[in-house]
Amino acid sequence: MVLKALLFDVDGTLADTERDGHRPAFNQAFKEYGLDWHWDEAMYGKLLTVTGGKERIRYYVECFCTQDESQLGFDDMVSELHRIKTRYYTAILSEGRIPLRPGVKRLLQEARTSGLRLAIATTTTPENVTALLRHSLAEDAVGWFEVIAAGDVVPAKKPAPDIYQFALRELGLPPSECLAFEDSENGLKSSIGAGLRTVVTLNGYTDEQAFGGALAVLSDLGEPHAPCHVLAGDTQGSGWVSVELLQRWAEA
Ligand code: XBP
Ligand code: MG
């Protein structure tokens, strides 16, 4: 099948945003709101099993703290907390503190030169995507993506396939003419659930998860001067993921 589009997850795939971006933003929001909650790296790793910042706060209350979530106004509190957190997170991004992962900018530029269409399919909030693209990729990078499917635009977040199905509908393409890029088990379940062959690039929070069904499992997308490590799949001797390799994978 001819490859026509690439669909990218954001957090953990385009950039390592969780430990030093989202996590401190949550903690700053808790402090501003007057809560004594603090998510250290280990706790946050446990909470990442739930996608979606609002859902993650609810999961924390349910499983890890004594707060009574049935109290009146709990939903309003979660929404307000998440709005504050998003303000802190986009501020962290605007200071350029979260760089793109290896090979991401190179592959995106190659894809554009090759005429491949680009889309995003993420659980995170849309304004977080805009901030990351603008401050870590290029000022005009939002325009590189034909579709930015993000956050609450679908009822069910990853691992449900909804966000990828939404992006494919917006692209008007069948999954067979596309490839997806993910970093987590939840993300891979979502993309495979939408029928998409998927390249996984691991990170510190996901390197012990299960990635059965992935087209390849790599340390990152690689650079000519810094080849990636191949944990599963066949990069046919290449040390980095190029459009040419993706086209070979798509047509295999
Ligand atoms: C990762 C997520 C998001 C972020 C936090 O999304 O699950 O919820 O952790 O962002 P993906 P929000 O890997 O699909 O990009 O607080 O805006 O949800
Ligand atoms: Mg991710």
C-alpha cells in the first residue's frame, strides 16, 4: 500500500514531556490551589497508567488519597486544577525547556519534503500541542499538521482507538495508507485498535511496558550521527527512521 500520512502521538513521542513538564505543572497547580499533594517521579509513573490530566487527578484521589471525591464541587475542583496546571505547563514549554526527541524534527522535515501528510493524535490538551510545536519545533509548525486531534475532542481517551479514528476520518484516509508513532502501551493499544501499524519509541516511563503488535520498538527515531537501538522489528540495517524506511515498511 502506498504510504500517504504519518500520525504522531505527542507526549513521550515528539518530546519527553511527562517527568519534567506535565509533572511539575501538576505540582505547581496543587500548590497554587492550596493542596498538600505532591507527585514525585515514582508516583507519577504509577499515575501515567491513566491517560488524560483530569482523569489522572481523579484516579489519584480515588486510589491514593483520603480526599472524599463525592464531596460537592469535586468535578469543578478537578476542572479548575487542570486549567491551572495547563497554564503552568504551557509556561514551561514557552521557556523552551522541553526539547524534541532525537530524529523527530529530521523525520517531520523529511516527511514534508516527501509530500507525506502529517497528523497528531494525542490525549493531551490542544493548547499544549500548540505550545510544544511552536516553542520546540518551529514558530509555524502548527501549520505542518493537517489534523491535530487532541484531548476531549473524543469521548474515550487512549487506550480507546477513538482519537486515531477521529484523525483518520479528518484525513479521509484508510489506516492501511498511514503509519502511527507512539511511546506507551496505552498509545499502542489505541493506534492498533484503529488499524494502524505503529512504530514505538520508548522512554523512561514506558521502557518496561508490553509492545506486542508494534511494527518496530526503538530507543528513539535515530539520527545519522546517533543511531537508535532496535529492540524489536527490522530497520534493515538503518540506524535511523527515514521516510524511505517507512515507505519500505508500509509496502511490505
Ligand atoms: C499523554 C497523556 C496526557 C498528558 C497530560 O498524552 O496522557 O494526559 O499526560 O496532558 P499522549 P493533559 O501520550 O496521548 O500525547 O493534562 O493535557 O491531559
Ligand atoms: Mg504518549
